[in-house]
Amino acid sequence: MNPQAKLISATSLLLGTSITISSNHWMMAWVGLEINTLAILPLISKSHHPRAIEASTKYFLTQAAASTLLLFSSMTNAWFSGQWDITQLTHPMSCVLLTTAISIKLGLVPFH
């Protein structure tokens, strides 16, 4: 991988992380998480080996499912409470869905 691609990938990782940490709205948090997902994919599939391509495909599909679950939890929270703000997560079903989505994204034990 050439130095410019590494620089763009590292910058994208930093940008996605800072957007996710500093966001107050669910959509901006989702955008930051997606930037991180798309920035890490070229690093996973850097070697053009079939196993690396398979690993990056599995990673992408798992992260896409977790992102969908995260958006669904924010949508159900907005539906039940009328709030799109991250700090206003009040509905129990939304809390469980969000915890599951973040656990999948982090690769915690039952979801790894």
C-alpha cells in the first residue's frame, strides 16, 4: 500500500472517530461509524489473498448489519419519545437494540 493510501486511511479513521465522539445526533454518530468501517476495509484486504478478501467481506456484512440495527434503535427511540438526541435514549427497547448494535460493532463476546 502506497504512503498516500495509508495517509488517507489514517485520516479517515481519525475523522470518523472524532465525528462519532463529538456528535449529539444519531445520524452523525452513524456517519462517523460508517467512515470508520469504510476506512478499515482497505487495511483488512491489503494483501490480495482470498482469505483477506473473505475476511473483509465478512467484516463489511457484519458492520452493515450492526449499522442497520443502530439506525433502527434510533428510529424506534424517535418514534416512542419524539427525540433524535443521543442523550435522550429513554425507551427500553431502544436501549437494548443500541447495546446490541454497539456490541456487534465492537465485537464483544457473544457477538464476535
